Amino acid sequence: MRRKVGTVLDEALFRRARLESARQGRTLSEILAEALEGYLEREGRHGTSGVVADTWAVLSLDKAQVKKILAEEPGLLDPR
């Protein structure tokens, strides 16, 4: 899945990226996505997988399911 985003770039940086995309015969989107991916990898922000990543940490649960999950966690529902 792809998502459209908007941002503001320095004019000189935008022109350099646009020229590079033309030079390579690729879209500006491809160039920017590749640059962002490289940045995140260098910073140690590797892709994630699993239920949290797949659901963006949002699960659709009804009240009964939430109560069951909470009841299974020791000490979570104990009064203080």
C-alpha cells in the first residue's frame, strides 16, 4: 500500500532530487522513498512486523474481549 504525503523542501534540494530522478529515469517519489528508506536504515529504524505493526497498534476488540485480555494479566485488575 502506498500513501500520498505532502512536505516542504528547500528549493535547491528539490531541484537536485528532481534532476537526479530525470537522470535515472525514475520518479521523484521513487528517489525520495529510497532516500528515506536509506536514512531509516542508517538510524537503525528497521521495518517491523507482527501484530502491532500490522494493525498500527490498533485492534478492533469488543468489550468482552478486552475484559478477557485484562483478566489474563496478573495484577492488572487488582485494586490498589
